Amino acid sequence: MVETTLIDWSRAQFALTACYHWVFVPLTLGLAVIMAVMETIYVVRKDEFWKKASQFWMKIFGINFAVGIATGLILEFEFGTNWSNYSWFVGDIFGAPLAIEGIIAFFMEATFVAVMFFGWDKVSRKFHLASTWLTGIGATISAFWILVANGWMQHPVGMEFNPDTVRNEMVDFWAVVTNPVAVTKFFHSVLSGWMTGAIVVIGISCWYLLRKRETRFALASIRVAAAVGIIGTFAVMFTGDRSGVHVARYQPMKLAAAEGLMDGGRRAPFSIVPGIEIPGMLSILATHDIDGYVPGINDLLDGYTDPDGNEHLSAEAKMYKGETALRAFRVYRKIKDKAPKAAAEVKKVLDGNMEYFGYGYIKDRNELVPNIWLVYWPFRIMVGLGGFLLLFMVTVLFFERRGKIADMKWLQRVALLSIPLVYLAGQAGWVVAEVGRQPWAIQDLLPVNAAISSLSAGAVKTTFFIFVAVFTLFLAIELNIMFKAIRKGPGVDEGQ
């Protein structure tokens, strides 16, 4: 029986918090756009129907928004409680976007959300509309800074290691902010929220149609949500393509694991499911060239020379360089004050091997390979469900525009079933992103076994189950309040 360690429990607790948090975030981002579009229609047309429609979705947004903040705060605190070595090692860099998120985005949301909820008939229509849009923009900006931090963990840039403080320190703020991995992740995540919001709105609207109530409201909501969702999903596909290129370039082991690709090469095949492949498709996705070279897991472990003649080190060579960097660091710390000249020479050795510093903590090359099937299958769930949901929204919009959807019971039932599917797709995407980069807390720089706090496994285990209970209670309370609001309905006069 495998012993469950402090690392396992710490990872499990963080994963639990992140998964619960991502239940609320995408719906917040999606509903923010949908309710703002509806209020825009109200201001333009001066039709009270659209005011009531936007107010209803605003109520659902508010219920979701409140619980999302609670889980988000807990998630950020865990960096200090469970991952204190990580926080010390890169806090100068990682803390900056989180601080900006709290100072700017959070206060922006807090300011305008109050006007949005309580400013009806107290401020002008245009000012209230601006507050609604700014609330959504604030939520999006908040997501941006958080994803800048996450993108930096996937592809660390803009920093230098200072052996005197034992910290990686930021030297280029704009390199961190414009990190291509972070920018792509931001658009991919936010736009997937548009899809989530659209599917939830369509599903709830179809629930009204099944019960033959709030028909005009339901059809109008479906029309707006499907349009937003289709636009968002096409954009998600585009950003997903860019993300594939970035993963191939900066995290090749993640890509190899997501494809179960043991031995790479040119014209690498894309695996639909085990045994069914599309020749050359992985090379196209990873390099935009059917003849592009994609390394497999064995290539990355054993070392290889790419078609351009560039040599890539084996796992053992990287581990040796990492151990050399760690030894040089320890020696430097001991002699820096006693023998400055010798320390300067040792620092040159450290600098020359710093690129592989994190590999010094790796004891077995197999640690560098993430759980293949836990990356392979979630990737297919994400892509497969994304394609299905796009087709579903196009179908819904097609029949809604032709005035037929109100009588299509089967499509209304599919809409309800699509709500858990869109959440499954989103969670699967994060599993690919986070499990795929294991064992790294920060890609190639700091593995999780060097990032954790000095806690007992029992303490983390205890808080894990406390969090399970608390988060489940949060979710149950939110769903109960939300279901009551849905059952009550928007109160739109059908005769309008």
C-alpha cells in the first residue's frame, strides 16, 4: 500500500479548493456579459421587459459571485499556509499580480457591483449600464492578474535568482505581464466562461419552456446566451490552438503526456482514442507544420537532437546540472562573507547551471513524467465536450430563430443535461493544465517536493476533510438559493 504523504495531501487540498473555486468563476464571467448585453438592449430600446430580464440574471450572478469570492480568498491563503517555501522562493514575482488583482480589480468590482445591485432608479440608465459593464470588466481584470500568476508558473520569465536572499526576484514586470502563455491562458479561460454562462442560461431557460412558463423571457435569454456562447466558443478554439503551440514549445512533456506519445518524430499522429490516430495532426497542432518535429516521453527522458541540430539534454544530464547548481548555491552561502573572490567563482557555476536548478531536487527520472492517463483522458473530455456544446448552441440558436424551440422537448432536455457537461469540460481543462506540468510547482524551476510547508501530513489531511465539508456546504447553500430564485422566476409579464 502506497503511503499518502504531506505532498499528496497538500496537492489534494489545493486541487480541491481550485476545483470548487472554478465552479463559480466561469459562471460569473459568462453571466457578466449576458446580463450586460440585456441591460444594453433595455437602455437602447427602453423596454421594461429587458430590464426585468437583466435583473433576473443579475440575481443569479450575485448569488454565484458571493460564494466565488470566499473560495478564491481561501485559495490564495493556501500559498502561505501549505506552500510557504514556494511563496518565499518566488513571492516577489508571484505576489505582484495577486496584489494588483486585490488592489485594482477587487475594489473595482466591489465599487460598481453595489451600484449595479442597488442603483436601479437611483442613478441614470446609462450610469447604471456603465456600472454593470464595469462590474463584468472588473471580474475579467481580476481573472487576468490571477492567470498572469498561473501563466508565470507554467512559463517563468522576467526574473533572476538572488542567492543572497534565496529568492527569485522580478527584473522585468512587462515580461511577466505579456508572457505569451499567460495572455493565451487568460483569453482561453475567460472565453470558456462565456460558454459556461451561455449553457447555464440556455439550460435554465429551457427549464421554463418545459414547464410552459416565462416563455418570452426564456426565448429572449436563449437568443442572447447562444450568441454570446457561440462567439466565446469559437474564440476558445482559436486560443486553444495557440495554447497547443505554447505547450509544445515550453512544456513538451505535458504535450507528450496529453497524447500518450512515447516516441516522437516528424508527422506525429494525433490520438483520438487509443488505437485511432490521425497521421501528422499532432505536428500540425504543435508546430503548424505537418513535418514539424514533436518529441515523445522517451525522447524527453533520454535526450534527443531535433531536426535543426539542437541538442536537448537527457533527464540525467539535467539532474546532474541541477545538483551542481544546488551544491554551488550551498557553498556560496557558506563562503560569501568569508571569501568573496572564491564566492564569485562559485556564483559563476551557479549561474551557469541555474536553468536546471529545479532538477537538483529530482531523485528519479520517472518523477518527470506526469500521470499520463490523468492528462490524456481529460484532454479528450475537454475537446470532445467543447465540440458538442458548440454544435448544441448553434442548433439551439437555429431553432430559436425559426420559432420552433418552444415545442422541442428533446432539445430542452439536452439543454438541462448540458449544464453539468460544460462544468465537466472546464474542470477537465484545468486537470490537463495543472496535472500535466507535474512534478513542477514552477516549470523546471521548483518541484512540488521543494515547495511545500513544514507541516504534518495529519494536519493537512484534517483540514482537507474540513474543507470538503465547508465547500460542499457552500455549494449546497448556493444551489439552494439559486434554485429558489429560478423557481420564483423573473416575474416578467407574458403580455408585454
